Amino acid sequence: MVAGLVRYFKRSVTQKNGKNIWQRSYYDHIIRNETDYFRIWNYIETNPAKRPGDEYYHQEKR
């Protein structure tokens, strides 16, 4: 039932928007130890600083 509602919502938004805005897949990871936690925390903390160098990043003009 929930999956059907989500599918309906996503289809409706896509049709209204005229293009698909939904992420195709995602990366899921279970943090198993402290080393793993700090590696992921470091990635999250430093990732925004890397955005301007990303070929797919385009800053929106306001």
C-alpha cells in the first residue's frame, strides 16, 4: 500500500514537473566501527568544499 502511494506521488510530481527529478539509486552503508564512522563523517564534513571542482556542479544564480 505504501509503495503504491509513493509510486503515485512520484509519477504525479514527474508529470507536473515535465521531467524526472528523483534519484535513481542510492548507496546504503551500515557503520560497523569507529574507524568507519570517522571516515564517513570526514566525507560528509569535507564534501561541500569539493563541489566547485565537480564537473556536474552548477551553482544556481539568484
